[in-house]
Amino acid sequence: MPVLSATGNTVYTHPVAKVMISIPDKLLERLDDHVREAGETRSGFLRRLAEREIERGEAKRRRHIEELMDKIGTIDLGGEATRMIREDRESR
């Protein structure tokens, strides 16, 4: 169930954690200017940024694993192991 915060009109859905971070004053000023111009909240911007960076890291790890799997696929392991690995990867 959404909850209206006591400090404004921000609506939170459970569970939402509040965190305290340290950030240089000048960077915070730039951040606040940016979100004000974009018409969004500081929290919303930082949440989007965190999600994007985490997704980017996950995609990079997936690509790396696929590259390793492709290298494994070029090694002759008697055929059966390679076939099983490829079938497993392609089933996802």
C-alpha cells in the first residue's frame, strides 16, 4: 500500500529504505540543479542512476561469460560436453 511521506508529497511503496550518503556540496548543488531542470526528484534520479549502472554491470558480466563459453565451445572436449554447454546456454 502506498504511503504519503510526512515531509512532502512523495509516495513510497513498501519496502523502501531511506539511506544517508555523503556527497561533496558542489556535486550536490549540481545534482539538485539537474533534477530541478529535469522535473524529477533527487531520489528518483539516484535510483535510476543506480539501476542503470547495476544493469550495465550485469550485462557486461553476461557478455564476458558468453565470450568464455564461446571459447570453451572451440575446444574439442569429445563433442558431448560442448554440445551440452551450448544447449544449456541456448535454452535461456
